[in-house]
Amino acid sequence: MRGVVWAARGPRPLLLLLLLLLLGGASAQYSSDLCSWKGSGLTREAHSKEVEQVYLRCSAGSVEWMYPTGALIVNLRPNTFSPAQNLTVCIKPFRDSSGANIYLEKTGELRLLVRDVRGEPGQVQCFSLEQGGLFVEATPQQDISRRTTGFQYELMSGQRGLDLHVLSAPCRPCSDTEVLLAICTSDFVVRGFIEDVTHVPEQQVSVIHLRVSRLHRQKSRVFQPAPEDSGHWLGHVTTLLQCGVRPGHGEFLFTGHVHFGEAQLGCAPRFSDFQKMYRKAEERGINPCEINME
């Protein structure tokens, strides 16, 4: 999902000061957890540096900053070697996150990713790691006692990173090639029926409730056995509200990925159409991977 990125007109005096402090060697504070960090602006000693460094070495985790004051530099790197140009970072603010703006920063230039607006649903924002790092700046508050800035992050490589970073036409049907590739690379591949669709305008998503007759693959137990023990599974996936999804008759093959604990719909052809394209590709020997069609 693409989010609107606001271009900063130039660092304000406070931002400029913080960046100068950073370049001058702001004190580094390492998290004991390589995946997540939790800290407080109240723990700073008097006259300490205003920029705090956070280092995380994990593919997914979270940052939670209570009583935010000053600024954070959040350094994200994978726990395995991978070139920065192949890595995508996606962040999702906590719903009640407040007290700071989140920027993408590179060589002193800032782009606003998440504005300090309390109570709004957190929208996923993605960027390539080579575009910069995360700069989290506390906003002036008369009372910081009830402020906590927080977000989840996922760090992905290759095609996985493109799922949220570059969705040029998220509502268009997938091509045959995209469907066949999705069978190989998706977090879940299931065959089933649409039972209902719930639209959630405030989050700009539609929730598709599924009854699954064949579970080919899944991650994070997205689908659970139906309570009536009928050999079916139940679960739901989400897609953008703008796609205008409605309940459809017939059997479909559903694919997609799991981001921030949510199953997000990818390609979903009718199963009869998928059978035809799969067999045609099989005859030509161009299937990237196999799936049991029975």
C-alpha cells in the first residue's frame, strides 16, 4: 500500500540542531532485544545528548518510545547479510501512537512519513533501505505523561518487499505469469469460497471472510479448522477498500502475504481459470513450481 509522503521544506532549527548533534557523535543506546526496543524520554540525564541511537538487527519487531522528548535515530538492519538496495522497510504505527513525527532521513534531508495525529488508524508506510533511515522527532507537548510513540516494522528483501512498496495497480486482475509466481512465493495458498465481505471505511480496507476447502500452504495460522469439524478451514484476508470487493459465487484460489499479523490478498483467480492456465503452463514446461490440483 502506498502512503502519501510529505516532503519537508527544510529542517527547522530544532531538527538542524539534532542532526548536528548526531553528526557530532550523539550517545548510542543499544537495545538488549535485537528485534524490539522500548525506552522512555524521562530516563535521559540532565545535559545529555538530544539524539538517541537505537540499533535493531531483525526482520521484524517494534519500537515503543514513552514520554518522547528530543529525537531517535532508528537503525534497521537484517540479521543476515543482504545488500541495502534489495531491502524494503515497512512500518505500521500503533493506533494510539502520539507525541512524535516519523521521518525518512538521508544526509540531513527529511521526508515526513507519519504525522503526529492521535487516535487515527496507523497506515503502512514503506521505503527502500537505501533511501535512508528513520528519524523520530518528539513534537512540543505541554503534557507528555500520556504520550507514547510506537510502530511495528518489517524488513523484507526481493519480491516480498515489493508487495507493500510498489503496488502500481492493486485492484487489477493478476496476469497468468503473476498467478503462477504467486503460487510459489505467497505466505498462503488456499482454495475456497467467499462467505462474506465487510467494508471498514475508517481503515480503508475490505475484510473478505473465507471458507477454505483445500489448504495448500499457510503462514502464521491464518486459517483455523471450522468448528463443525467438516474438513474446512475459516479465516479472513484484507484488501484495499478502493477495490470494491463483493461476495462472489464459485470457487477461487486465494494467495497473498502476511504483514503485521494481517493476511493481505494477492492474486485470486477463479479456480477453474487457474486450472486451465496451470495445465497450459505445465504442457509448455514453464511452471515455476508445482501444486497438487486434486
